Amino acid sequence: MGEKARLDSIIRIQSCYIVDKYISLDQKTYNPAVPHKACLKLGKRATFVPVFNDQIPDHYYNFATFDELKDRATPPKMLTDYIGRVEDTDNPTTRAGTRLKKVIIQDTRENTFEMTFWPDQSSTLPDHVKKGDILAITSAAVTNFEGNYQLESTPATTVTVNPTTADTANYITRLKNLPTKALAQLDKNIVTITQLNAEKNKDRKTRGRFTCLAKIKAIPDNRAWFYAPCPNPKCTKKLHLLTEPTTKFVCEDDDNIEQPKVMYCVNAIITDDIQDASVVFFDEAMTTLLNITCEEMITVHKYHDKREIPDKMYSVINTQKLMNVTIKPDRTIAVNSVAQPPITALPQPATTPTTALPPTATSAPSLLPATPAAKINPAKRPYHQLKDKKA
Ligand SMILES: [Zn+2]
């Protein structure tokens, strides 16, 4: 019998035992879960006597602070407990053929960063987790991706959604009172269009998420601006729009298309006045820009021609926005969402050659209107401080 199977047959997780006849050795440095000086070696002579006592706590949190993450990103990687509020959840994404779940969490000091849940462990992140939920996470690993600290799940990671225990009450109160951050503020990778194009031209298969401050320069005509896939999951056809006798989407194969999901996909050129990029605005981004859903645009505003750009779309040209973009594996750039450029999200000039992207002489802040200094609170840690720290 292997060591693990032997111990599994003796002890049960969440139970307590008095352990005797062990050997105490110096600590191993591999992924220690808690700071400790010794390592207990439990051989066949070790004895386990169950302890039955209702007063024994069934969990122990040792939440790390943001400042502690730096040390934990290098070996020995101490496993890390963290507590924070969900600011954004991602649909499962595929990286190198592996489906990942990601959340962006904000801690009590308004630091935001990403946590990745690996697929073999993704049962630890319940599907119902949504924006505003508070997560108490245990035994995560800290990694450093291009200057940004991230958390990743390990096989030992547990997630408690909206914990109610006494030792988390203080955190919960503070987290609930945090200001809501605009989605665009959460993304640390604020780049210029020049930098975005450089990223796009890199030969890597992974996706990249970035934010840029840009405006739409042009919307080319004669390209479809919406798509309407057949809602039958077994059908791959696109729906056709009939306008007589009423506006209606139909599939050539399937009857009774009740609730077609029509979505914007608008090809456009964006610019930051220094360089341009070709992008596709997806449904959420274009809906926010226009304040009109794609379905309303077609049925209410009667723009029926898939290839004729609605006039209303031209009205958003030259409006500056923070754009959350993804570089897809096929190297197209998708704009997933847009937000007003918040004053506190001003991108800082790149001052260090160690950042992932080369600093440029013309950085984004110069494009913004002058900012009253009174709005900058030096006591707050801006989300981009990590990058600046490296200077
Ligand atoms: Zn169909």
C-alpha cells in the first residue's frame, strides 16, 4: 500500500487526531502551506487517536496582505490564503488547449488582481460566483506574469463564497464598503495602440488582455455589423432576417426561432492619435457605446441591412474611451467592453525597461484632459503600483 493510501485509510480530512511516534525533521521548503520550522514524518509506527470535540474549529485562515505576495512568488512558494471581492468573472477561456476560469478580485486595500482556476481543480470555484461575491481562498500559489502578481489554484485550494465565520466578519464589512471599480480600471495592462499592435504581432498562441485609451476613427462599410447564430445548439447556420410581414429571424433548417440572440460584431479602426489598429467591437462594447442593443437597432430603429452601417454608429466616432481588448489566438483584436476614462485610472508613463512592453516617448496620459490634483489620493494604492514599484 502506498503512503498516501495508507494514511487515507487511517485519517479523515476535517477530523482531529492526537498523533504520536512521529519523527520531527527540519522543514522542507517545497510549497509550505503555513510558516513552520519542522516537518513531521509519519511512518508506520505513527499512531493516531481521534479527538472528538465540537469546539475544534474546522478551518483556519491566514490571509496574506498584498505586500506579502511579492515574496511568495519566488521559491519556496508558500501557499497563500487571500480574501477579496469579485469584481469581474470571465467565461471559461482556453489557453494552450486548457479551459481556465478566471476572476478579478479586489482586496480590502483596493488592490485588484486576477486569480486563475485550473480545470482539474475548477470545482473549487462554484459556477454561481458573481460580481460582488466575497471569496475566502486558501492554499493558492502566487505567480508573477509580466510584472503583475496573480493567484492560481492548487490541488489544495478551497474557496468559500461569502463566508460567515467570525474571523472573516471584519474583512466582509470592509470589502462590502469598497467602491465599485469600472471594469477598465481592473485591467493592469494599459497600453498604447503602438504597444497593442506590437503585442498583436508577437508570435504567441496565448491570448492577451489589455486596456487602451482610444477612439473610433472609422467604421468601414460593406462589412456585416451583426451576427445571429441559430439558437439550436446542433445547428451551425446563421439566421436570416425577414422583414415581411413582420421583422423576424428565421433559420433555413429550423422552425420557430423564438428568441434569436443577435449580437453586434462591428469592424472598426481605432486610434490614439499616434497609431491605428483594426479591431472588432463585440456586443457588450457596442451596446455600451450606443446605448442601444443590437436587437433594438434592428427591430426598433429598423436597420435591416447587415452590411449597411447604421447612421447611429457614426455618432460614436471620435469619442475617447477606455477599451478592454483581447488579442485572440488568430491575432485579431476584439474590443469586449468600454468604459469612461476614470481619472484614477490614468495610465502612468512607463519609466522602466523591465516592464513587459517597451516604454514609448508618447504615452497615453498626454491624451487625457488635465486632471485636478485634488482627486488623487496618495494614501490609496493605485492598481498599477506594482509596475511602478519596479522602477
Ligand atoms: Zn438552425
